[in-house]
Amino acid sequence: MAPMLQAMSANNNNRQQLCAASASAPSIDYSCEFGSGKYFALCGIGGILSCGITHTMVTPLDLVKCRLQGSMELGRTCL
């Protein structure tokens, strides 16, 4: 058999062994199934936490900025 064909045959055998090993590997248990009610509840809680923390930090800064821009007396002292 040609050396190139031997290498291809060896690669094919290795792939078959890897596929067999991965098929027999224990499956990963997830905390919830994709698309279930628990999944959507967890995504909602994650969104509330991430958005809530961001808005808690940014909104007071935006309020101060808008007040400085709206007040001519305060705006002139900053320049």
C-alpha cells in the first residue's frame, strides 16, 4: 500500500476510535432544558440583573450631565 494511503487509513482509524470514545462518554447534565419555562425564567433574571446594575450606575451620571448642560450658570463654571 502506498505511504499516503497508509496515513489516510491510520487517520480514519483514529477518527473512528475518537467517535466511539465520545459516544460512550457520559453526557453533561444541564440545569434546565433549552426552551423550557425554567430556561426563560433564568434568562429573564440574568437580564434583569445585568441591565439593573448598568442602569443603576449610568442613570445618576446622565442626570448630573443633563443638569449641567441645562443650567447656564453651572455650565459656564465648568468651562
